[in-house]
Amino acid sequence: MELEPELMLQEARESVEAAQSYRRELSQRLQGLREARRQIKESASQTRDVLKQHFNDLKGTLAKLLDERLVTLLQEVDTIEQETIKPLDDCQKLIEHGVNTAEDLVQEGELAIRGGIGEQNEKLWSFTKKASHIQLDSLPEVPLLVDVPCLSAQLDDSILNIVKDHIFKHGTVASRPPVQIEELIEKPGGIIVRWCKVDDDFTAQDYRLQFRKCTSNHFEDVYVGSETEFIVLHIDPNVDYQFRVCARGDGRQEWSPWSVPQIGHSTLVPHEWTAGFEGYSLSSRRNIALRNDAESSGVLYSSAPTYFCGQTLTFRVETVGQPDRRDSIGVCAEKQNGYDSLQRDQAVCISTNGAVFVNGKEMTNQLPAVTSGSTVTFDVEAVTLGSTNNNEGGNFKLR
């Protein structure tokens, strides 16, 4: 009987903890619902703004194109009118000149005739002589109306049906983008972004990946191509970045809507070589080393032990000089000064001729020689040896 109150108290505590956990889970789901609601509302508002702006731009462009076409046609009418009116104007001037000449001749002749034959004989002779020099039977040719241009405009109303069909099919509203970011994997100084197609009816030709710091307002292109993953380099550690991707359909020029932005970061600092080593010159980011003419020799180590089990480390050889049997690329358990090569204990390396050394011993397997453009990649994994003793910890080694 004495234990019942304690059991009840324990049961009550467990119920309170379960209720608190349940409340936390429900609160997280409410937060998820709020974020989902916000995404719908914000994307709908942005879509409305995009549609309004696009169709306003289309209306302005169409009005401009129609005005330009109208001006062109009116100019054609003006050109035809001016070119065909000019011969008529010339003919009219010629006829008017003839009419004036004829009127003058009629007036002069009537005066000469009224004067009789006697004393006015000289005026009559002068008029007769003048009239004989004027070709009173020569009439200018006036074109027939069927030979004169009669302007008209041929306007086909079928363009309205064509435009109407295109307008009714122009633009679509999608409830979700055809591609989404699937995974963000942190790497030393970088993030691997993987995406996938979520619309089975969409055939992607190219993908376009953008990223930005969460504190920035501007996305920048980082990849365009047909692959579905890309490693974004020069990532500052412990800084949040936003990533988004879109796709271009097969045979299309326009890009699809952007995917839902995903936030990622890397806690792994980028690999850098140790600065100040006399035998090597380093790039500005200290991730590229070039052997110089200094007399000192030795092993160039990374500035910090940033390579861990489960990661992939790749070296790329850009140029190759005079080879040396001690030249090698590799990884080691710890930094040890005084050695002129990684062909030593607690190190795995590959020499320039392709020989593999483990703990200073040359293995029987032979790899291709290291040349310009070669890449050497190391994978490290833990291998369990025998049974595990919980009292002594795991018995394993690195491979």
C-alpha cells in the first residue's frame, strides 16, 4: 500500500512528460502548417504579380506592334498616292496651259473678225498667222479610270482567330515545379546539391542551379547542364545558403518555375595547404600548390586534419615536372616532420609511377602513372575486426 502513491506519482510524471512531448510534436506540426500556408500564399501572390506584369507587357508590345504595322501601311498608301498623282498633275498643267492659250486665241480672233476686212486687215492677217502655228488639233492623253490606281486595304479577320487561339493557350499555372532539390550533402568548403524530376510528364533537357547566402537578396547561377547533381565550392563554413533549381523542357527555350528553395550549410572547413613552406608556392585560396625552385624538400601537409572517415578526398594534378621516386600523393594519420616523402609509417600514398605504399611498404598492386590531368581519390572507411567487446570499445581499423 505504501508503494501505490509513489507508483501513481511516477505514472503522473510519465504522463506529464508524454503530454509535453505530444505538445511539442503538435507545435512543430502547427509550425509546419504555418510554413506550408505561407508558401502557398506567397507563391500565389508572386504568381499573380508575374501574370499581371507579363500580360501587361504583352498588351503594350502588341499595341506597339499594331501601331508600327499601321504606320507602315499608311506610308505605303502615301507612297502610291504621291507616285500616281504626279503624272495626273503634269497632265493637268498641260491641259490648263492649253485652255489658257485657246482662250487668248479666241479673244484675239473675235476682235480681228469684228474689225472686218478693211482697215483691220493687218490684225486679221496677224491672227491667222499666229493661229496656224498653234496645234489646235493636238489633245493630251487622259488616262482611263480603269488604268488609274484605285487604292484599297485587304484586311483578313482570320488573324483574330489565330491570335485568339494562341492567347487562349498562352501560359500555364503549375501547382508545383517539375523538379525539386532532393539532398544537400556537406563537403569541406562545399555542398553537393542533388535534385530530381517530380513530374513524370516533363522531359528535361537541361537543369539550372542557383544559390545565394541567406543574407543576400540575389541568386547567382552556379550550374547549367544535364546532370542532376553538382558540388558548389567556395562555401563559407557554418553559413546558411539557399539553393534552387529549375529545368528546361526538351526543345523549349523557356525555363520552368523554380523549385522550393532549400537551406544548407557545411560545418567542414575547406582543405588548405600549410602556408610558408619553402618548397611550394600556394594559390590565393591555398588549395593549389606548385613546387618551386627552393632547395628545401619535404612533405607538404594540409593546414589542418580536415579529412574524416566516410569522406572522399580528390587530388588533381595540373602539371608534371621532372619525376622523383619519392614524389607521392597520399593521406596520413598525423603530421610528422623530418620525412622527405609520405612513403612512411601511418601513411598511404601513390607515387608518380603508380606504385602504392602503405606504412612505407610498396604493395603489389600497381596503378597508372600520375600525369597531367590525373585525379587521385581516397576513400576511408572503418572495418570491424572480429567481435566487439563493449568493455574495451570497438576493435576496428581504417581501410
